[in-house]
Amino acid sequence: MLFIFTCLLVVGSVAVSAQTACTVNHVKGTCKVTTSCTGKSVAGHCPGAANNQCCIPTGSSCTASGKSGSCVATSACAGTSVAGQCPGAANIQCCVASGGASGSANGLCGSYAGAAVSSIKGNGNVAYSVVKIRTEHLTNPAIHTAAPTAADNTMTTTTACAFDKMAAAAKQAGVAIKIASGFRTVARQEYFWNCYQTKSCNNACAFDKMAAAAKKSGVAIKIASGFRTIARQQYFWNCYRSKRCNGGNLAARPGTSNHGKGIALDLNTNCGKQTRARPNCGGSRVYQWLYKNGAKFGFTRTVKSEPWHWEFRGAGVRRASFS
């Protein structure tokens, strides 16, 4: 009996220690592996492995006292529960941040309070709550919207609040701290890795120079498809497998396409697929111009069956043997 009782104590202590409390957007939760969470798992709030995340109850969005929040049970609210804003039982109330307007229900503060928050996947396919970096906090304000996807030029909500406080304190000391680059998706980091390898990372600038040169020769090069999200690539992949859309054209498996790295462009060659050693593109002025000049601007073909698919590989690239 003593041995069994001791075992129960030991096991019990392990179970308790594993249930670490956490809070997300002023909603109480428990740290647990994502597969055992019956609510919503939120990364970045728990110690341990990447799949050990803060599990909070799911609730519809609500607004109370000018603050955004979530409809959850009052017992799960770490902020202030406001009645009359949510459907369901009387204890299901709008959970918002406590106190004045210095904070928000998203855990943001200062100049980021009330900013739109989105969920974006980073390393290990873990989802993070992020907010767009304010223009005044960027070294180059022009890049606030000039990015391949909305995922760029962001930082996590926790970082945003901390950075805002630090930048404000530095400003009082006459020092301006700016952000050159923030949160990056895996696809975006792959793009920078490719830049590091090729020593050239401005696809847009290179294309603009090439298109301008072609225009002087009376040739209009247009882009049919550029950067693609995983979801967009999934569409093309499904079309390729089903042969029911996009002409059944060849498509890379989601996560492997160079369109997701920002270096591939589908251009208006308009001469169909290539089924032989050379493409049947003699009647395409766009293709003929690209064949003669594309490599000069760092562009080359990489997919034999697709005369329209060109990739930016930087200075010194050679024309493809099957062009």
C-alpha cells in the first residue's frame, strides 16, 4: 500500500508540473501539446518543444468599451469580463484588457494598441500572432507595403509591445531605433538564403531593367504569375494532378516551388508547351527577345516543358541548353 501511494504521489506531481498556466489576449489557458488541445493553440507562450503551446478556449470576437476581445467564460478571463456583448450563457462574456487605453486585447501597447493582428506560420510550421511594423519604426518606410506578402514587415505582438517601449525610451534620449527586417516566413527566409548564395537579391529590380530594355526594342514582357503563397501553389498542384484547371500544366509540390522563393516568373511567351529538344517559339517576339537577352539580366529557363517559366539567378547565369 505504501509503495502504491508513493507512486501516485510521484505521477501526480509530474502531471501537475506539466500543466503550466499561460495567458493569451487576456484569456487564461494551459500549456499542452497541440494534439491534446480542444480549444485554440497559440505559440510563443510556453516553454519546451514547439508543439507545447498555450491552449485557450475558443470564442467569437467581441467589442466592449472600445476594446476588442473574445467571448469566453468569466473564469477564463484574465482581464475584464463585460456582460451583454456575447451570445450564450450568462457567464460567457466579452473578455477585454483591463485598465485604460494603453493596452489592447491583443496584448499590444503604446503605438501598437488596437493594431490589426494576424496569424502567420514561421519555423516548424508554428503559427505566431504578428502585427505590421509601423512606418515610423522602419529604416525604409516605403517597404511597409512593398513586400511579396502581408507576412513581411511584421513582428510578433509580444515583440511589438517591448520594442515600442524601448524605441520610445530611446527617442527621449535623442536616439532613433529603426527596424530593417522583422518576422519572416519560411518562404521569405528561403528568398534571403538564395540572395546570400547568388549575391543578388532584387528580382523586381532586375525584371524592371529587363522589361525596360525589351520595351525599347518594341517588345512588351508581362508577368502572368510571380510570387506564390503555399495556398496558391496548392491550387496549381491540384490542377496539375486533376487535369481539370490551369490546363493541367506541370506544377511543383507546395513548399518546393521557386515561385514560393520569389525568384520564378511566368512570362507572356505565348508559344505553348515544349515537347521537343527546342521550343516552338519562333513566332513569339517575347520569347525570342528573352532567348537573346534574358541571361544578360540574370534570367534563365529552368523547366524544359515550360517556355514561359523564367527564374532570376543573378549575374553570370547561362542560357539553358534546351532554350
